[in-house]
Amino acid sequence: VAAGEADLQVNMQPNGDLTLQGDYTINRGSYLLNFAQVVKKEFSIQQGSVISWTGDPGNAEMNLTAAYNVETSLEELFQDIIRDGADAKLRQLVSTDRPVAVDLIIEGTLDDPQLRFDLDLPEISAGGIYSDLVSERLKQIEQDETQLYKQVFGLIVLNRFIPVSGGLGSGESSGLTAVNDQVNSSVS
């Protein structure tokens, strides 16, 4: 479901062929992610997301971002540092619930969408004493597809992060591969 503005040119040939030219810019909208037919979560489509047509209506180019927002602590991401004796400020930072967004980025065409996830902690990213440490940990997670999908699963289904080591496991495992596949098919 989306609402926005469009500047579209529609052409229909005498033989029935239809072409579309132009952009549809989304002002507001939502996307319902149905995970394993059990968990349904609503993502908010970000204002400024665009669908562009240059001919074939089924071959539209998408540049969409939708976010699922949750408030949770970062404790599970930093158990190794906390266990090794982190200072009080870091313990407080990671144990306090903070806004976290799971961003679903949809690019490519309607016929062949390219999906990816990003994690965003706007409050931490804005700066602070440990923002570099948190940013680095997020970058490590986002560069490891298995860890990224593990955290996406945790945030979407459980509304919390999953421990980086332990929990559902780390590295390659058939369980996480199944989760990766399920998340991909649910989004598709």
C-alpha cells in the first residue's frame, strides 16, 4: 500500500501494446512482510522511494527503502567486550533500549527485484563516545551475510538482536541457511 505522486505517460498502441513512461514517487506507504506464514511485520516505505517506467509496465525500475523499527538493547552484539570487562559507560550504552531500523532495500525491476537489508541505529550514528565502536560492529555484521540475516531475523521475529557468537550459531550452518532462504522468499 502506498500513496504518492506520479508523472506518467501512458501509451496504448492499436494492437493493444501498452507502454509507460515516468516516475511514481512515494510519499508514504507500508509493506507487509509475511514470515513463514506465522509472523507478519509491517515495514514503512520511506518517503522519496521511486518506481520508474521506461516502456514495458512490467519492467519498472525500483528504488525503494522500507524500514521496520524496533527498540532494543545492543547487549547481544557486545557480549564479548562486556565479558572481557568493558567500562561502565559502554555497559550503559549497550544495555539501554535504543531505536533500531531494519532497512529493506528493493532495487532492480518488478520482474527481477534485488533485495538487501541494512541495519540502522540513528541515535548512535549521530555521534557519541562509542559511536565508532558500534558503527564498526554493524559494519562487520553487514559484511557477513549469515550474521546480517541472523540479526534481521532476530529483530523482525524476536524484536531483539541475537548474540554474535552463540545463539543461533555463527558462521555457516544449515539452520541459518534455512533462515536466509526463508527471509528471502518471504520478502520476494
